[in-house]
Amino acid sequence: MLSKPLITQNSPTLAGGFTVEAAEEYKKHYPRVTNISGGFSTSYKDFEFHGEGVYQQSHSGKDNDYLAYAVGFTLMLHKQHGKNVIKARW
């Protein structure tokens, strides 16, 4: 079995205080997490508003808790014969 590099902070021999040591194996961890997500889209006059988000919470503290989201809107700039001709999105 080939040795795999393991980066540790035990020795200040490399820049940033890191050193590389040989490790025989890596252990995979599957931390328990809960993800909650949702999204929406609605319109008002010439505007369409939309968004989505996800929240992750780690049960054991072995993974990061985070909130990620995206929001935006669409504006109809011109209408011709009841059809949307130009759209601008942000």
C-alpha cells in the first residue's frame, strides 16, 4: 500500500507552520446533518420575484452549519400585443 500525504500543523518547517507526514490510510466520516430548503416565485405587475435557500445543521459539530440562498427578479420592459418582448433579469 502506498503512503498518502497527511498535512498537519505540528511542525513549523513549511510556510504557515505545516509539515507533510506519511499516513497509511484515510478514514471516511459521514457526519449526520439536517438540510432544510425552500423556494418561491411570485409576480406583481411587471415584476417577477424569486428565490431559494438551503440551511444545513450538523448534529455532532463535525461539519459546518451554513445558510446559502439566491434571490432575484425579472422585469418586463416592453409588451407588444399582450406578449412580453424584452425581459431583464437580476
